[in-house]
Amino acid sequence: MRERPIGVFDSGLGGLTVLQSLTDLLPEEDLIYLGDTARYPYGERSLEELETIAVAVAGHLVDRGVKLLVVACNSATAAALPALREAFDLPIVGVIEPGVRAAASASRTGRAVVIATRATVASSIYERTAARLEAGVELRSVACPGFVELVEAGHTSGPEVTAEVRTRLAPLLTSRIDTLVLGCTHFPLLARPISDVVGRDVTLVSSADETAFEVRDLLDRVGWLREPGPRPPERRFLTTGDPATFARLGGRFLGTPLGAVEPVAIEALGDPVIPPARPVRSGRARAQRAAS
């Protein structure tokens, strides 16, 4: 098990922020990343539909022999984490609990806002998780549609991006908060314009580093940490979208070339049709429905 890779997936490029934290903290581990860019943005889909997609994507990584799965997407974590843990007999780590813990640690007043996709906000997962963990922080969630699309198009800075961010975050500028949780793994790639808009008195919190710490601690407990050896660690990248575009944008965000990006057909995920996004509904489908 030590020599097996860690599997990471997201709807596109955003989960690379989590992958980078894993690389920094666990430099000896093999990593395999799947960006489901053919069906992004996940955050505009219903929670029921996300369960089905997440189980299919995770199943593809499990078939490739991963030892642990990281759901590097807040929307997929909110919709599908229980279904994934029921469907697969291996450790699975989401990004929401680490994000809540990071917010509680960062906030001085106990008042924080989560900016996220519509699906994550509709699930109320951050509020419920904070209450369950008794985190001591009051969280309120605000949807920021359009941010994921900016990142996936490679637009993360400049006057037009800052103007779009300002429009979406305007209702928060008069709130008495000291912490802003980036409740989507795409959003750290917009950290500079977000910080410019909310001001330096508001701390931005990403779940990426906390998620990496959770993965390390879990692998250490079960004895599956990969040890240094003659074979260097590998990073493999897969996408359901265009490999050249993913390689170009992903390399820009990580600051290093990705190398060859392997295409994955939607049919390989057991879903030959790319359904249009439907209006987000609150609630959670049963795990059996996602696995059917």
C-alpha cells in the first residue's frame, strides 16, 4: 500500500491547489490527479447529480490502484462524501472539515463568511459541519457563481477580474467579519483580487494545507506513508477535457510543466452523456442512488 498513489479529483484546475499542498508536505508520495473539465462547473449542478458524477470519477481512480482518495472539490465533498465512503473500501478525505478547522483557527472574533459555489451553499454543509465539530466559529455561506469559470479560462488577475470579484463580494464589504473561507478549491487562484477587494484586515482561509495535513496524519496512522527510495515520486495528470489546455493552464498555476496529460473519455467513467447543469436543489440523495 505504501507504493500506491494518492488519488485526487476535482471538476477542473481548482484541485491543483490541494495537489500542490500534498506535494509540499508529502514529497515522496506518488500522486494521480483527475480534472473532470468536460463537466465543470460542478457547483452549478444538483447535489443528486454530483453524487453520481463523484462516484463515477472516484471509481476510475480506484480502478487505477490508489491507496487514498482526496475529494479536492467543495461541491463534490458536500454532495457525495457519505456515498463515496459507502461505495469504496479505502480512506477518503474531503476538503470541508479541514476548511472549517482552518477558519476556527484563523478567526479572532468567531465570525466568518464562506464563499462557495451554489451547490455548496445549497447544502449548508459548512454551517452543519461547524456545528457538528463545535468549532466555535459562526459561518455564513455566500454563493459566487462565475468565479470557477474565470479560473478555468485562465483569468485570475487584472482589472476586469477584480471588477467581477468586487461585484460578487459587495454585500460582504459592510459585514463585521475577520475571516473569509475560500470554500471552493478554485478560489485560491483568485486570492489576490479577492484580498484586494475585502482588505487586509480580513484573513483568507483555504482548506488546501489543512487537507494535506489530514492526509499525512491518516497515512501515518495506518502505516502507508511512502518512504524515500531509489525511484523518484511520480505525478500523473488526467482530464476529461482537452489535455493541451489542461497542461497549459495547469502548468501556469503550478509554476512547473505538467508533462503529458492523459485524456479520459467520459465513457470510461461509466457516463456516456454529459448532462446539462440543472438548477441546484437542497438535500442529499441516498448513497444507493449515487452508486446505481
